[in-house]
Amino acid sequence: MTGRPFSTGPSPVHGTGVFATAAIEPGALIGEFEGEPTDVNGTHVLWVIDDDGTEQGFRGTGKLRWLNHSRTPNAAFDGLELRARSPIAPGDEILIHYGDEWADVP
């Protein structure tokens, strides 16, 4: 797979979402989160935990900042890299789990 296998558009989940433009196999790299380091939580901030347990926030500037939440996500971050957890078909919305505080949100 070459290029970015995703685009953004209106989401049935919430506002804007990220959608597959090609088939994505489990484990495949979808893209890398682009953003500026921050210590302040807020909209479009991805928190990454380093191997030593240090948390660092990144305020999203790229298209992956539009990822929506699901309790049954088809993708997950490994550091700043977004990888598929299950097969994703063209047109499917790419969804991640936002964390335990979102456990009650579908």
C-alpha cells in the first residue's frame, strides 16, 4: 500500500471522521499522528506513554486528529503510529478507543 489509505469526511459517529480509501489489513500501518508537543489536555490531543512511563501529549495538526471513538475500534495507536486491529474495508470509518474514561460511550 502506498500513500495514505485514508481521507476525512462527515461522520455518522460525530462531526468529522477518518475513512479508509483502500482495504487495510490487520497490523498494517495506517499513518502517523502529526502534532505539536503539549502538556495541556484538550480537543485533538493524543497522549503517548513512553517505555519509561512518561506521558507526552501531542496536539493534532494532521488528518488523524479527526479519529472518532468506539468501544469496538478497528485501529489503535502504537506510540504515534496508527495500526489496523482488524480488516478495514474501503469506505469504513477508522475508529479508536479513547480510553477508560470513555467506557460508557458507544
